[in-house]
Amino acid sequence: MRQALIVISVLAALMVSLAGCSDAGAGRSLGVAEEVMEEHPDSALRLLEAIDRRALHTPGDRAKYALLLTQALVKGNVAVTDDSLISVAVAHYSAHEESADLMKSLFYYGTVKYGVDSSIPSEHSE
């Protein structure tokens, strides 16, 4: 377990340094973030936060970033109070039929919407 954490830390440091160096670094960082998301969503979040969003030139990269960042925030129990980020992924994947990412983006869209809507008191609740 400790060895895995060291490997993840080294990969994260490498990807953070590459993310600032080139546009290709952003793509690699997205890939690493996706790979570590299930077991280490906090590491994925740090990787994603280090990406310069201006390096995300393609709609696919921006959609992947939006999906992964939303996923990392939700998995890290960070309150997501706006659905605009995940909406980028939903719009892109809906138009491109990438089924696994489309299903993930719809799941996280629902999760975010539920969280946002449940925090607003309805006029019928007392």
C-alpha cells in the first residue's frame, strides 16, 4: 500500500510538471487522473487542478476535463453547487456517442443536480 502511494505521488509530480510544459502534458495528465480516479480521487483532483485549462484545446479534452474534475469533486465529498462544468461533458458526449463517458457524465450530472436541487428549500416544505 505504501509503495503504491509512493508510485502515485511520483506520477502525480511528473504529470504536474508536464502539464505546465506543453499541451500534450495536459492530455497525459487527464489520462493519469482517469487511471487513478477510483482508488485515489484526491490525487486525481490535485492533478486536474494543476492543469492549465488554456492547454485544453480540443472539445474532447475539455469534456474529459469537465467529467474528471466533477467526478473527483464528488468522490472527494466536495459540494458542487453548479452544473455548468459537468454540462460541458454531457453536451460533448451526447453529440459524439462515446457511451462509457456519456453514461458517466449523465450520472454525475444527475448527482450534481440532485445535490444542488436538494439544497434549495421548496415552497411546499415547512
